[in-house]
Amino acid sequence: MAQPLMPHATASWLVDNSSLSFEQIAEFCGLHILEVQAIADDTAATKLTGRDPIRAHEVTQEEIDKAQADPNYRMQITKGPDQVRRTKGPRYTPVSKRQDKPDGIAWIIRNHPEITDGQIGLLIGTTRTTIAAIRDRSHWNMANITPKDPVTLGLTTQRELDAAVAKAAKAAGIEAPTFDPKLDGDREALIGQLRAEREQAARDLEAGIVPKSQADALFDPFRR
């Protein structure tokens, strides 16, 4: 099934602007329900700026309304995102996004150290000198660089990033990371457990059984 061009940013918008369930959003965006949970609770590693899938012509308001009326309905994307075809030569990055490159580079270095400087340069469209400066923290603007997902920033696509990670992992002789919510996991049990814990935490808080700080930790599965 086709997915939105920027799934995490799209999920953030849907969380803030619709009454869709986390499961519906996860299915539409191709994410794990816990990722959507983290976005909703503001515990994601990167603060996301929402991306309106209606304006992006990826879904219609009618489709969202239908899903909001029926929790079992799964939204269908209007069209798949246009595939970016790479050509030889350096990647062109719009001027408005060039200031985001250091943040994207820092994110890759932190989360995927196996990716080489050459691969980062091809993904982000930058120089080895800039990458090396960020890697050894000698970059002139290091104090203002915050690691941010380059896909969310629009500097590369999720497909290209995944391909680079897989290639780097193979070259390094390590197992390439995989993320499949239907693999190795009783997905329905995971969803049920998460819902049960949140509901119990709400009941305990209302009854005054646990202090708010402890209840907050129960609401956030990533804070444990």
C-alpha cells in the first residue's frame, strides 16, 4: 500500500487535526502504533512539524470523515508520492532547506554511525568537509545544530535513507535494521496492552490511587 511522502509529519498533523485512532493513523502512514503514540505524547526524538495530507492531495477530507465515523475503516491514499529519480551529480537542495542540512547530517551520524561520509554526502547533498566538521564537533555553528530526521526535513526520502542504511550495514557486516510491525510481534496483543495500561492509568489517576507524576509515566511507554 502506498504511504504519504512524509509519514511521521503526516501522522503528527492527523494527531492534531483529526479524531482518528492511533491505529488508523499508523495504518495510513505505515508506522508502528507506538510511533504514533510517541508523536501524540510529544516523546518522539524529533519535534515534528505537521504536514497536511489534504493539501498534499494524498487524502481527501471525505476519506478522513469516513474514517472518523468508523474506527474500523482504513483510509486509502489518493495517490502515491511521485518517486524522485536520481541522476548523476550532486543533489540539488532548495535554498530554503540548505540551513537544515547540518541538522540532518547530525541525525544520521547519531542514529546510523555505520553510514559513511560519502553516503551521507549523496543523501544530503553536502561535502565531506562539512560532515567531518559535524562529526568531530568543530563546525562553526555546532552550538545551534540539533539532530533532526532528514526525511522529515525534506532533505531525502525514506526509501533512499533505508537503502543507504541497508547498504552501510551490509558493508560493515552487521544486520541491517528492520521495522515491520507485523513481524516478531503479536501486534494486536501489543495494541491491547498499550490501551489497557493507558485506561488503567486514567482510572487510577481519577481515583487518586497514584500521583500524577507516576500516572504520567504510565501514559508514556517510552519513559520507563
